[in-house]
Amino acid sequence: MPLTCDITDENQVKAALDSVIQTFGRLDVAFNGAGVEQPVQPIGDLTKETWDRVLGVNVTGTFLCMKHQIPLMLQQGAGAIAHDHPLLAPARQNPITEQPPSEGAYYLHT
């Protein structure tokens, strides 16, 4: 069942999960792997809009997904959440970007 939503929009995240529950009756596994791809650039060259967009998807979006996934799994007594973020790998080559703070926060969710 393909689903799309803007994970920075809590209402869309909740609606997507509601759709899963309506279709399957439960949520056994969730895979959180959304990320923002953009050229790596020095942090001094970033705009606040870029910073907000990257952290909005990578950090806030992951939080919102988990915020609504966890209660569903707790209610049914089981479930698993996996995280992967392949788009963050280039940031390791240039640590003076917006990605390392985003990556750190992302993995602290797990």
C-alpha cells in the first residue's frame, strides 16, 4: 500500500497512519527513512529556510512519525520501528554543514 505525505505536517502523518489502520487493522512495522537531499555547503552559506527545511524533515518529521506510530503499537501490544537515513552520508565528508546536527538528532530518536 503506497502512502505519501509531508512528514513535517502532523495532520498528514496522522492521516497516513489512520489509512494503514483502516486498511490492515494494525501497524506491525514502520520504516522511517525520509530525508532531504541537497548539495553539501558550508554552514555559513546556509539560509535559515534551508536549515528549517532540513531539520523539519530529518528531525521533526521523524519525531511526528514516531509520535503517532508508537501509541498504535503500544495499544496492540507489539510492533517495530526501523530508521535509516542514507541521504545523510555525504555530510560525514564535510562536517560544517546543516546535516551533522540533523543526523545526530535523527539517530537519537532510535
